[in-house]
Amino acid sequence: MQIDPLAGVRPPCALVLEDGASFLGLSFGRRADTTGEVVFNTALVGYQEILTDPSYAGQIVTMTYPHIGNYGVCDADMESARAQVTGFVVREIAALDSNYRSVGPLEAWLEAQGVVGIAGIDTRALTRHLRNHGAKRGVISTAVQELDALVRRARASRDMNGLDLAREVTTPSAYDFKAPANLVVPRFKVVAYDFGIKRNILKLLAAAGCEVRVVPATTTAVETLALEPDGVFLSNGPGDPDACAYAIESAKALMDSGTPLFGICLGHQILGLACGGKTFKMKFGHRGANHPVKDLLTGKVEITSQNHGFALDRSVFENKAFALTHVNLNDDTVEGFKHRELPVISVQYHPESSPGPHDSRHLFAGFVDMMQKKKGTTGR
């Protein structure tokens, strides 16, 4: 364990996994215990966007990059109203922050947000363990002398399988997104389902000429269609897509209505289930800003930002109405599909990035094109 100059004011801390693996370090952020599914993210920057991404609800996130917090925090980098992770694991937390946008140090922000952290552990060893054995439930605690009890606590914590977290992170009521004044005049009316939506998605929809109405995850198709949208967006979010039966039902009805649909991440999985497909839990998931995805329609490879632990099974393509459009070049998993006749597109990754590369932002223009064609056909 690396020597920390602030070790005298940071109590010893342990991260213990359900399989008995343990890692000793130092506590930072909120001084408390926490449980969650332990996962890793390979992004080099963007820790604040990761921490505030609702897709990480219920998870303890490990950063593989060793030095975290060097550029502080900034209000503009919030992807939701608060931190969403249940815990944060780093090799080294920066003692000083240096950036013209910074409004303060990461550690103080984590404490104010109530995020429990552990620093000083060998994150390479932890990441290797998770890659070899899969994502595990875990607990962060200062009770470092009670490892057996901590293993039992980890095993008793919530299992991500069958867990509906979209209900926990969604907006309690519908609202209109207030776009910055310098964006384009809206030409299309979009209803965005909030399964854990990120703010940058809303900004990019507005920049593409959309007036966005954000609705709760449990909104029915009847309620959505009553708003007479030009298109419907199904957002990212946490948890098991199979647990979101209400959303799957709505997606089916919306697709049958002929309304242009665009799904990403959890929204992509929900749309795949609505199309008769199946999903499965991945061994350790995709989380980072460097995942190569091949667009089968153009032959181009895009570097993408990803955050998901479930994936769509290829059985959905037994129905010839659907076409595979994108594959992950690391493990050949499904990264996108479309309907051959209806205006439906869907990708597993995050085209809005935040953090990550901007290679895939053209997909928002593709959604706009679908809405434009639909309006031209209906005369609306």
C-alpha cells in the first residue's frame, strides 16, 4: 500500500468482496460503511461525470487510472443533481487540485455528497480479480478487524440480478428541459424516458433541434402518445432491464405506433426486450471511454464511452425484422440494432460521451432524420 501523507487523519479502511477477497487501504470522503456491486472503469478522466451518472446507482466504482482528483470538481460536469455511486475506490486521491474550472477539491466534494471512499489499495490487483472472477458485491468499512463479518455483509447486500433501479433514480414528475439560450430553435418535440438520464443527453437533444419533455420511467405509452411527440428517447439507467416490465410494455406500444424511437444503454436493452429479445448479465461489463465498436452499416470503427453490466442476446435477430448494426470489437457483443421497416434505432453505448470521445454523436442527427422523414410522411 502506498504511503499517504494524510494517513494520520485517514482511518484504516477495508474493501471486502462476497468471495472473501479483501483489500486494505485508507478511508476518504464520508466516514461510513457502504455496500454495492464492485465494478471498474477504465477512463483516464471524467471522474465527476462518472460519479454523478445515475447508471452507477447501487455500485462501488473502481477507477483503474491511479491518480484521481487532480483537476478538482466543477458544477458544469455534473451529469445529475448529486453523486449516484454507493462507493468510490482509487489508488491515490489527489491532495491538491489544479484547474481553472475547479470550484474545489474532489475529496471535500465526496464528503459533502456522502460518498464513501477507499484509497491506497492496489487497484490493478482488484481489477484483475474482477476480470477473472466477475463483478462482485462488496462492502467498504472501517471495521478492518472484522473481515469475516464484512464478507457476510457483502453476501447479504442487494444482488443486481432482478433489481429495478430505474424506479429509484427516475424523476418523480415530468418536466421540460430548459435548454441553454444559445442552442438552436427547436423543430421537433421529443419525449425522453428518464431511466437514469444524463444531462449531456438532454443538451445534445436540444442542440439537435429538439424540445424535450422528460417523463418518469413508469410513464405509459398512452400518456406519452397523448403528448403528440415527433420522437421518443429511451435513456440510460441502472439495474436489470428484465425487472423493468412496465418500460418494456411501453416500448412495445410505442414501437407499434410508428413513433420514431431511439434507445441507448438501459433504453437499448429495454427496446431489445420489447422486440422479443433476451438480455444477460455480463461477467464484468463494459465501463470506460475506450471501447471500440464497429458500425456494420458503414464499416467504420468508433471509440465509445460505455457503462453497462447487462447486454442484449443475439436471439433477437432470429426475427428478420431487426438488423444488427453495431458490434463490440473486444468481445463481439451486440452494440446496436435497428428495425428494417419502422423508425427504430438503438445502441448499447453512450453517444453523448461525458466523459469520453465524441465519435458517436452523429447518432443524434440520425434520430432527427427519422423524425424529419416521419413528419414529411404525415404532414405534421
